[in-house]
Amino acid sequence: MTDITLLIVDDHPVVRDGLRGMFAAEGSGFRVLGEAPDGVRGVELALELDPDVVLMDLRMPGGGGVDAIAELTRRGARSRVLVLTTYDTDTDTLPAIEAGATGYLLKDAPREELFAAVRAAASGRTVLSPTVASRLVTAVRAPAPDGTLSAREGEILALVAKGTANRAIAAELFISEATVKTHLTHIYAKLGVKDRAAAVATGYDRGILGGA
């Protein structure tokens, strides 16, 4: 069986060394191709080395993880990105997932959980730590009390009004097509409509799209 190849992106040398040692100690199944201290270098190495999985920290001087994930998505990189960080706030998790991360794990995860997450990410399966999964579910289930669209939903509705297809919207905003569809579902619910045409009409009627 071919080893799963990895790139480690983290600004702390001790963390990078620890992760490299952990995967090397496993003996088989994983191979670390390289390391990067920030997102900018991480993107360069990911495109150069083409690892199966990129372990990506989020907050790094010299280039954060979310921007790096978005750039890899934009460049059509084959590598799956598994976020490995200490932060699990909404301001960290949602942008990372929207940018194209395959999974999101916290650094306090047990070793076997990390190994399983890397294997899952390599095969294209979404991996979320329990606390992150709970936050995401809460975020997508909580409607705006007055039906107000979020900034991202407003962007998507504006693109829909221009006749932009879901795939093109995903490409322009550096998110997945599935994420676009999820946002559209929320837009329809908030506006009380059932399709794109009605959403656009209601958007103009309410002044969300700049008035009639």
C-alpha cells in the first residue's frame, strides 16, 4: 500500500518536529515530504511537492492558513488540507471550511485520532473535531432574527442576480460548490422563497440588491 504523503505547515519548529517524529514513528503508512513556517511557503511547497494531505495551522506570522487554503483552492491543488490548530472559534473555523479545507482538527487530539483524520482527508472525506462540528451545526442552523443576509450570502445573491452559475460563484469566491448550495438554501429560507428567481426579485424588493 502506498504511503500517504504529508506537508506540515506551522510556524512553531517544535510542533513541526513533533509531528514529523510522530508520523515517522508510525513506521508505515505516512511519509512527510516537507515543512513550511507560514502559509505563503506552504502554498509554494504544496504546489511543488504535491502531497496527499497538507496539515495547516491557521494563525502564522508571514501568511495565515485561511489565505493559504483559499490560494490552494484557487490554484486547483490536488492536496487535501487538514487544519490542525489550537483555535476553534467561529471566526477561525467557518472561514477555513469556506476556503476549502477538507477537515478541521484541534492540536489536543489524540495521536490515533490525528492519524485517522489524515487517512480520511487523503480519501476526500470531511473530518471535524466534535467541538468544531458542534459550532458549525449551530452556525448554519441559527437564522438571522430579522431575515438579514450575512455578508457572504449578500455576495452570493448579487452574483446570482447577474446570472452567475453555482460553479462560477464557487470559483470567484474561492469556496466549494457545495458551500454555495448551502448558502443558497439559507438565503431562500431567510427570504421566504423557493428558487433563484424569487430570491433575486425579493432581494431587489427589500433593497438588498440596491433597490428596484
